[in-house]
Amino acid sequence: MSDIVVIGAGQAGCSLVAKLRSLGHEGKITLIGEEGAPPYQRPPLSKAYLLGEMDRERLYLRPEQFYADNGIDLKLADTAVAIDRKDKVVVAGGEAIPYDKLALTVGSVPRRLPGAIGGELQGVHVVRTLADVDTMAPACVEGARVLIVGGGYIGLEAAAVCAKLGMQVTLIEMAERILQRVAAPQTSDFFRDLHRSHGVDIREGVGLDRLLGEDKVTGALLTDGTELLLDMVVVGIGISPVTSIAEACGIALDNGIAVDEFGRTSDPDIYAAGDCASFPFDGGRIRLESVQNAIDQAENVAQNMVGEDVAYHPEPWFWSDQYDVKLQIAGLNTGYDQIVTREKDGALSHWYYQGDRLLAVDAMNAPRAYMVGKRLLAMGKSPAPETIADTTIVIKDLLRP
């Protein structure tokens, strides 16, 4: 019957409170969110929602009535400003909310361009919240000139949507190639060709010197001296974990809010999950920025908050939708030294190896390769690289003992 407070009403927060009730927790549950909308899906924001293919209510993870029906006190448009660990209260909306156990699912925030180079000009956008997309949507019209800053998945997804809307899209990436931090050159090559085939002007090895304009952005000066005329800018240069409230109350940080294998922070009555939390993995620590991790880790924390003591062992997977291509990624490719390509009947996949060990798979419109790769990783099996490359072999047969 303990009282549980959850700070952060995103994917992780919603998953956590729903799991608590499904596990039979009967104590009071309070979910605190900064935004005015109930917990919603973020991936469709920059795709179906911006394209006008999904209504606002369809974004909601649960119907609004769900929270009342399940005795969850959902506090929207409220900011938790402090945690008093001694007296075990959260200060939010001018109210002191007591807790027996507390979970931090505060997520992450997009990195922004510095004000000194024009990052605060009107017309410069990030894509993270409903408000972000609602603000930029009126400018996303056919013929408008947009600069995408950043060639990671966030930037590429934004470029794809803008191109589909008929905008004139230029994307710059300061690194040598798009997706350099997260994917092999072969995957970069595939998506570069895909975007160029849709009219996107991709410029690699080129950064932003500064944005131009008085109050509103009107152009950009690039590091190679090129000057662009613009109507808007979309910034996709990564995200940072939200740690301020944890740091202020003395909770340990390590690339986010540090938790143990059970999701506990340095305070045993405070847990964390989702984008904001770093946890033990494969002999080190990682922080996973994905919807699936937000769900899985939050549900694991819910189990541990009710006393089940279940260690968290994720099987990382991710996805990205661009034009008519669905990219599905299984595993983590850190430390790879070999790429094996498998292509058959329009299905393309890149398999990452470190020596003879399979690490990860990038599958482009190749759901079978993704499914098999994901299961092989879960089983700890690594087929010989030449076996993967041999398209005469039926890929699902790799799962046989």
C-alpha cells in the first residue's frame, strides 16, 4: 500500500504506472508531467502527425479516462522542482507530494544551437514535443526552403518528411558521412542514395558557421563558405538526458541518472528508467535512447518497486521510417570490425561482426533478416559470416539447433 510518485509523463512514465496497477499495486500512484497533454507517442510526431495523417488523440498512449479508471493521479502541466529525500516529498505545482518510493522517468531534451550563432532566431526548430511540431507545422509548406542540421536518424527522418511535403531540403552533417556515429558506411551509403533520389541536397563534411537574420532566420552561412537562403531550420544534433532534479538532490550521475541492474539509483527508494537512466550492460554502462527500452526498463522498474527484484537484461532494438523504407536494427554495433551484406529480392541487411561474434543487424525492408538477427542475438548464436552472405541459404534456417 506504499505511495508511489513518478516524475515524467512520457513513454516510460506511462508504462511504469500502468504496469504497477497490472501487478496489483494498491497504493496511491501520482504521475507528474510538464506538458499539458497526457502521455503520448513521440515517433509519429515528426512523421504521420506532421504530415497530417494522424490526429492528436491517436498519439495518446492511453485514453485520458484510463488514468482515472485506474486510480492514477495524473498531474499535467506541472513541473517537479525539488525532491526532499529526507522527508520523502516531491515539490510540484506548489504542492508537497509525499512518497514511499519515487521513480524518475524524466527523459531527455534535444540539443539546440547556441544563441551566438542564431540558435534562438524565430524559425529554428527542434522536434521533440507536440508543441515543437505544432509550432513548426505552419511553415512546412510546398516550396519552402529548409535546412536540416545533423545527419543522424532524427535529421534524416525530418528530411524525409519535409521532402514528402514538397519542401526544398538541404541537410548538412559536419562528420565525414551521415550516420557516422551509429552505422556502418554501407548503411550510410544506402540512406544517402535514398534521400538524394527524393531531391534532398545532402552535404557531408560541412558544418554550420552561423544562421542569418534579425529576428527570424533568413539564411545560413556554412563552414565551406556557402550561403543559403532559408525559410526555416530543423536541428537534429542529438539529445541529452535530463538529470537536473536528480543532481540537485544528490543522486549519483554517470552519463545520465546512474541505476543498478534493478533500476535503483544511489537512493534505494528512488528509481529511474528510460532515456535519462544509465545502467550496467555487458561489463560497462550504457544509456539506451529508444521507445522499446523506455517501455521495457520502466516495466522492469515497476516489478522491482513492488518487491520482485528482477534484474534488467535488455535486448536492444530500434527502428526508423524514411519514405517507403523501414529500417530495423537489432543489437549494438559498438566495436565491430567486419560488415557482411545480405541482399535478396529487394531486402537488404548489414550484419556487424567483431571477429566471429555477431553484434548487430541493420535491416532495410528486410523484416525476416531483422527477426532472425534479433533471435540469434538473444540466443547468443553467431553464424559464420560467409553463411550470412550466402543467399542460397534460407535465413530462418539459421535458427535451427
